[in-house]
Amino acid sequence: MSNIRAETIALFEPSIIGRGLRDAVVKLNPASLIANPVIFVTEVVAILTTLLGLRDALMGTGTAWFALSIGAWLWLTVLFATFAEAVAEGRGRARAESMRAARTDTLAHRLADPRDRDHFDNVAAPDLRAGDCVIVCAGELVPSDGEVIEGVASVNESAITGESAPVIREAGGDRSAVTGGTQLVSDWLVIRITASPGSTFLDRMIKLVEGAERRKTPNEIALDILLAGMTIIFLIAVVTLVGLADYSGTRLSVPVLAALLVTLIPTTIGGLLSAIGIAGMDRLVRFNVVATSGRAVEAAGDVDTLLLDKTGTITFGNRMAGSFIPATGVAEQTLAEACVLASVGDDTPEGRSILGFARDRYGIVPTPPAGASLVAFSANTRLSGLDHQGRAWRKGAVDSILSFVGTPAPAGVTEATERVARSGGTPLAVSVDGAVLGVIELKDVVKPGIRARFAELRRMGIRTVMVTGDNRVTAAAIATEAGVDDFIAEATPQDKLDYIRRVQAEGRLVAMAGDGTNDAPALAQADVGVAMQTGTQAAREAGNMVDLDSDPTKLIEVVEIGKQLLITRGALTTFSIANDVSKYFAILPAIFVATYPGLAALNVMRLASPQSAILSAVIFNALIIVALVPLALRGVRFSPMGAAALLRRNLLIYGLGGLVAPFIGIKLIDLLLNALGLFQG
Amino acid sequence: MTIAGWLQIALVLGVVAAAAIPLGSYSARLMQGGRTWLHPLLGPVERACYRLAGIDPTAPMGWRGYLGALLIFNAAHFLLLYAMLRLQGLLPLNPQAVAAMSPRLAFNTAISFVTNTNWQAYSGESGVSYFTQMLGLTVHNFLSAASGIAAAFAVARAFAAGGVTSLGNFWADMVRATLYILLPLTVMLTIILIAAGVPQTLAAYPVATTLQGAHQVIALGPIAFQEAIKLLGTNGGGFLNANSAHPFEDPSALITMIECVALTLIPFSLPFAFGEVVGDRRQGRALFLVMFILVIAAVAACYAAEAAANPLLTGIDPTGGNMEGKETRFGIALSSLFAVLTTGTSCGAVNAMHDSFMPLGGMVVLFMIQLGEVLPGGVGSGLYGILVFALLAVFVAGLMVGRTPEYLGKKVQAREVKLAMLAVLILPLTILGGTAISLVTASGLGSLANAGPHGLTEMLYGWSSAAGNNGSAFAGLSADTGLLDWGLAGAMLLGRFATLVPIMALAGSLAQKPKLAGGAGTFPTHGPLFVGLLIGVILILGGLQFLPALSLGPLAEQFAMLSGTSY
């Protein structure tokens, strides 16, 4: 099911384009188009212009072809806008189709009594109600979302996450949630259903990616109002111009007024606004994160404080060897060799990290002598090692080693042990033949590159906060190493909640990731809460996004996707408004040059004739929508930098670019129209 | 253009900028309830005012309460002034026995003074008595200006804190703005004007015998005091019909320079006060710079246009520039400067005939009004006006930093955008709508003295001046006609109050929002980038609305003039 990932859906896949064209025509219905005031006005004007053009054509008036070509391009303007939206929806729909395949109508084994696994009746999965209990066995599909109340099983969740490695699901704890449509690979589970029919996680996800339940986000609503306001302003400017022109001795025809109005109102952003929003959600889905609302995606862009769990996000999940500290009088190389031999038999991640560290730092390749017997690590002895020809190498917890060798710690070992413990590490002792040679320091290893990542976030104005159960000393050491701005040590769920509230009271917006039930209050309190798909149902309900890969690191990318969405919206709005300046220089001289020949001086583009000037402006205005569809769908390129630098760059590209580009575009179209000989005679 | 001319302009603008900073911080301290060095003197007066009127100056007012008080106060004063204008024939202090104004003209005049417009469809010498001048018009010059200052501070407070409902106390703001800001400055300027020879008398008009032996009635009156508040309060209504072109209002080049300072001082100080109120001086400085840079650009454009002679006039020395309609004691530089400042503020006092400016020079002053009277705008109205533009600029471009837009820690959302757009819509609706209707009706056309694009400019200027609450006249327009008296009064009302209502609602909405902390990720609104952006937004928004109309007026006239046609 990894085909739900967007990499496989080309920007303009033929099937999507075909369906998009059909949908684009359906969307011309004024009743639905009225939700988009700018494009609705364009359509009304297009209808008017076309009708007048047809009337002129029937009555044989000379200018009919002009009115009809203006009308045709106005229709194309509307069509391009609806097409952009249709294509964006099509891409989401393609993903939804593949998800829908996972939603099969299996038979569920409903238990009359959850404690009695042997008596059940078979019901169709859609008939299950919240509160019903079912038993699912190996090879069967989980019929609906629910909570494991008994049993342990491995579950293949690739239908949801695209990840084929099975995960463990068990009753109690943070791994008790199962999702409808996933498949048990082994064992059995008793599940209490938590979702009502039609509102399972999969159902909601399909609706979300399809955009079926798409509601305008707060920022979209605000932008719509601005665009509607600008449309009204230009309506005023164009309608009153009739009176002003009349006084000046110019009669303005409807096609000319229509052209002026439509090129001035912000059709570019009006036409692309909803496509940008849908595509933003889509980018998130492609990233295997599902947001429960567009509002959450916007909020992600606003976040300026990230709460990140230490383990798994900032550090690797396991502690690793960080240094070998020899006892007084022991050579470091000797200790390293002893460490390797003592760890050959230790298959835990810690043991492997010791071998890796020795290889990288001391160039020692583990070569256990022939005939040696390995002593594996066990939780009872807390030791591992190797015996060979009467000699014994051992490595383990310091007190275990000391009782194993039966002598007090030699000089330097006690100090080293204390120092390691103080700095937040775990000390292990190493002995050979009854003598303690030194100490291995196991510590949290900060993921490579994470420090640079945090520095990047800081430049973007985002503070990072590390959350850990470690004590303050340990936490402070790791915090310094990772370069986070703040940390919460010995964090309890209540601590997290309090911290979020305090930071919010300072006027900041907080994002966090979490999976446990006790994370739920904090997830709900945070402005953006990303719940892990492997987490509990409570956590998934509390968050406003679910990460299907259960990778808390992705919080950072979620924020970037939110920012990219907003930047794309702002860039195209700025571009759209900046475009207007050139249109005045194309159309105003064209319509008034007959009355005031001096106004030809405003025709800075030297457009060939008034009619070709007006038509060129209208054509440019329509084509720019199509030209920007890929940008709207893909999003403006985002690179992490401070707001000031970002603004400068985008203002230059989309503000200044928006001022200049149409001058060139309109001129080119005018040259082309005249080269085609459309305006002779 | 001459070096001397530029030096005069630089001197005036330099003094304004230097004086605006301390006045801004003084006003901020005062309006936030702090003590100033005038408190020992005026404190008892202030407290007496509160006691007399039964006001608790610390009582908080939400935006509805604040706006309600402001509207009721202004409505009451409108009625009082209207009554005074209708009854002035029966009232004392009327040595010239001026009769009552017609209801239509009285309505227009009363509206004009309540809205801080001071559009004068009447003639000061013959139309109003001393009593009306002093107790009606002068008093309103104070009150309308103080209303503007009060509203500006109410709006500023909305940005200062998070999660509050109160915008301050309207009555306390009115008393403080009048008593501590307007009154002391007016008294100072009055003394300067009297020293320069501006009359301040209640005597009847003397009759002089001219050298040719003719008899001439010389209009006098308590001019100096009203002249001072006319400028300081950006009211602009002259005691005399010729306004500051009359030597009794503005006797010399030095005085006209002082008048230029006076009419821009308070508007330019308010952005600095805003910076203090919101606790970040850089924010105020950025707004000031936007205003200041655009004013300098406009002065340069206007001066350049006027310094060139009319190419249609032959046989004169072209280096003299366009002196038509200008006073020789001021010259071209100071006339251009005064014209730009009086239109950039919503003052509307004039020391030269804007109608006689070159087409492009006239377009500059007209465009200054159409840009929304925010450069630096009227006292108070300029500040709250430019804040609306700042919100819109932040809303459009702010998204490009990847956050939903916020200004000074306040999120700009649907409600704010709606209210800001409502406020912005009024100007094009009134100006373009009024002009278009006037130009296609016989009644409107009858008011025009000139034909062609010049006539269109005259009409456009009239409606712009009224809607922008400027009050200056392009002349050439007979304004005391049915359509224009009522229509322009409506435009003045809309321009003042139909923008103020949404702006106060906007302030109320912003005040309640939490104040978000800024950082490296938030849109910086204090640097040169924002200054440039806001300038661009003001120019593009204004240009997009009015370029079609301007191209049929001054632009068409300019190009026609270059090809040898005049209107």
C-alpha cells in the first residue's frame, strides 16, 4: 500500500488531468461557484459579455468578434480556476481510492461476553457499534477501530501506514489501539470497538484526503474577505468610470469594461486559493501525517515552540558506548581490547555499541580466540563475557563486576564511575581475571545533524524544548549537546501540560508529539498535537494530527509544511495584486486614447492597437492561472531562514516579479496576436 | 527649483521631525494617565472638568461604549453648531450684522466642522458672525481635533495589551487632548501670529480709503487664535475666505513656514506616541518614516511640477515657474510645500490656488488626499488610518514569512480584515461614486467653471476633499448648490464616521486578542523592509483605485498641455 505515497503520483498524471477537465466544467455551476466571489464575478461578467457578443453577431455589428473573443477568454479564466481546484482534488482522490481498497466488509466475531472467547456470533463489520467486543485471530482483518482488552499480537498496519513491518499490539499500556483494516499476523486479540460505523479512522482519513469534508480554514476565510473587498473596490472603480468617461466623451462598451474589471480583480489568487489549501493537506498526507483539519495545518505554520521527546527524537533510543576510562596504571588500548572480548557475547544494543565504538576509535576487530566460550548477557547476572583457557573477561554493571571479582575497586575506577553517573551516563565495569581494568561510559548519543537542525529552527524563530524523564543533570548535559533552547527534566504528564500552558500564556504557540494516554491532556492543550499512529486511542483523539509512521522527529517537517502552505498563499496573493499595475498601463491608454490622444504616452508597452492591448491583458490574466497551477500544487520552495530574510526574498520574487512579469507577458502576447494577423483591418 | 526653495522645505520638514519626537512621547505619557510638566498648572482645571461633568476618568470603556460616547458627543455638537449658524443673526458679537445661514448651507457647514473637514461652502467674511467664529467654529476646531486624537489613542491601546476590553475613557481622553495638547500649542502659536501682525480683535470692519480714493471694507476679527487651531488641529477652515493666502492669516514667508510646521506637528508626532503606547518605539518610527518619505516625495514632485513654467505661455521668463495663483511673498517652494502638507494632513488650509497648479502639481495634492489622508493625515485620523493600511500590508505580505499574519503580536483574522476593508471601501465609494454622479447630472455639471479634464479634476477634487475630510477646495467649483451641499455633507460624514465605526470595532476586536510574543520567525514591522512594503501598499492600493479617474483628469490635461491644448 505504499502506493498511497505521492511520489508515485506525477504532478500532472493523465488520468487526473482527464477527470480534472470534466470536474472543471461541472464546477462552473454558479450555485457552487458563488463560494468563490472573485471567480463568481468573473463568470457573471463572462456570461454578460458572451450574450452581448452573440447579440452583436446576430445583428451583424462589426465588433462582435471582439466581444466574443473577450468573452471566450473570460470563460477560460473561470475554467482554469475550476480546473486548478479539480486537479488538486483529483490527486487527493487517487490516494483515497487506494485507501478505500483496504476497507473491506469483513465478518466480525462479536463476543457476547468479553471474558468468554469461545462464544461469538458473526456480524458484518459495518454493523459493529462502539462498545461491542470482538475477537480477531491471526490472518484476519481488524473489523473496526478499537482498544485491545486482552491478548498480544503482531499486526500488519501497512494499510494505514504503508510500513510493512508488523507492530506489537497488546492490552493495557500505550500500544493498545488498533485500527480497522489492519491485519493480524500472529496470535489473537480481544478488541472493544471504539468507533461508530462510517467514522473509523480509515473512513475519516479517506474523507480528509478526498477533501470531501474540506472547510475553509480561518486564514482562507480572511483572505476570501480581502479578495471580495478588492473585487468590490474594483467594481466601484470600473462602474464609476462609465460616468467619468461619459463626461469625457468616451462611451465604454461592456466587453471593454468586462476586460478591465476581470483583469483588475484578483483572479489569480482567487482561482488558485482552494487548490493551494487542498495541495497543502495533500503534502502532509504524502508525508504520512494526517491532519484532522486544515486549521491544524495553518496552526503548524504559526508554531514557535516545539516540545520534543528526548528519546527517539533527539537521541537514539538506546544508550551507547561513549568512552573507555582505564583504571590507574592500565593502558587505554589494553582496556579497549578487554572491553571487546568481554562484549563479544553480548548481543544487546549496548554490547554492540561497545564493539562499534572500539572498532571506530581503537581499530579493534573482535576476534574471539578459538575454543572460547561466550557468556551471554542476562538480566540476572547483569554480566556478559568470555572464558578461554581459564581466563575470564567480564563486563557489566559496576557492582556486579565488583562482586564477581571479589575485590574492592582499584584506584581511579570509583571516581570514574561517579563521574559518569553524575554526567548522566551509565557506567559499566570491565574485568579480566579478577582485576578491574576500567569503566565503559554508556551515554545517550545525540542524533547526528540534529544540532544543525535546531540551529535552523532557531533561525526560523522556533524554540525547541526537550522533554525527558532523566534527572536535571543528565537532561542538562544532553540539552547542551543537542543545542535545544530549554528542557523539562523528570517530566511528568502534568509537567508537560503546565509547561505548555505557561508558554502559551507568554503568547507562544506550541506543538508537541505524543503517544501515551497520559500525553492526551498535553496533546489537547498544545496548539498542534501530533499523535503517533502506534499510540493509544486517547492520544489519537486528543491530537489534531496523526503521524502514521509514528516518528516524532516529523514534528519539524509538519511545521515546515504548514509554513510552506501559508507562504504559497501569501506569495500568490502578492503576485496577483502586483499584476494589476501593468493592466492599467495596457487597458487605460487603449480605451481613452481616442478621446485624449496624449494618453498614448501611458502605453509604455507600445502595444500595437487598443483592441490587441485589451485582449492581450485578458489572455495574460487567464494564462497566468494555468501557469501557476504547478506552483500552487507543489508549494513555494521553502528553505528555513529568519522571517526578515524570507520576506525580503519572497517580496522580491513575488512582489517585484509580480509587478514586472505581466509587462513582459502582455507585450509578448500582443506581439503574437499581431504576428498572427488577427488585428489587420 | 532653487537651492533656497529646497532649504526652506528642508528647514520646515527638519523642524517638524525634530519636534514631533518629544511631542509624541509627551502625548503618550499624558494620554496613558501619566504626569507632565503642565500638570501643576492644568491639573486643577482638568479635575474641575471631571467634577463639573461628573466623569470618572478611570472608568474603562469597551469599543462600543467609547464609540458611542464619541458619536453622541459629536452629534450633540453638530446640533449646537447648526443652531448657532441658524440663529447667529439674533446672537451677540455680530458687528457686521451677519444674517442666519440657509438651512442647507448651515447643515453643510456644521457637518464640515464636526468632521474636522472645514469644507467652506460659505465665505468667512460675510457668512458668519464673530460669535459663531469664536464659540462655534473655533470651539469645534478644538473638539473635532480632540475627538480624532482620542480615537487614535483608543486604537493604539488595542495593540498595547492582550485580552483586554477597555480602550480607555473617552471623556478623559477628550479633556486631556484639549487641555494639555491643543490648548497650550494654540496659545503659543497665537502669540507668534499676533506678534507677526495677524489681527485678534472684536472691532467692526474698518473702511479704508485707497490711494485711488475708493472705499474698501477691510475684514478683521479674532483671527489669530482661530488661525492657530485651524492649523494645529488640521481643521483648515480659514477665518477669511482666502484662507492662508490672505495676509491677515499668513503675513510672510516666515509665518507660512511656521504654519507648515504647525499643521503637520501633531499628525507627525502621533506615530511616535503610538510607538510609546505599544512599548516599542521602533514601530512608531517605522510608521513615521512611511509618512515622512511619501511626503518628501510628494513635495519634490509638486515642487518640480510647479517650478516648470506653463509651456503654453509664451513671452515670459520660463525660469520663474508657474506663479499663477501663488502669493509672491511665499514663492513656488513654500506654496508647493504648503499644498502638499495641507492635503497630506487632512487640514485643507490653503496659501495658494490649487486650481492654478500645473496639472501634475494639482494631481500630486489630489492624490495625497486620495491615498487616504494618512500622510501624515489629520490629527488622530492619520494614525488610525495608516494602522488600517499596516494591517492590510501585514495581512497580504505577512503570509510570506510562513505564519498566519500578525501585527504587533495581534493576529489579523477574518473579522479584522472585514472591518479594515469596510473602512477602506468608504473612500473610493464616496469619491468615485460622488464624482461620477455629479458629472452625469445637470445639477452637478452646473457647478463646474471649466470644461474637459480640468473640470473633471475640479469635481474629483471636491469629492475627494470632502470624503477625505480635507476641506481644501480646488476652486472653480461652485459648491453651494443642492447636489453638492447635501452630497458633500454626506461624503464628509461617511469619510469621518463610516470609517471610524469599523476602525473602532477593529480596535475592540484586536484588544481582546492575546498579544503573541515576537521572535525571529515573526514578520518584522519596524525595519526598512516594512517601511518599503507599507509605502508600496499605500501607493498601489491608492493608485489602483484612482488611476482611471486621474488619467481622465490631470493626466489627460498634462498630455494635452504638452501638445498645445488647454482647458
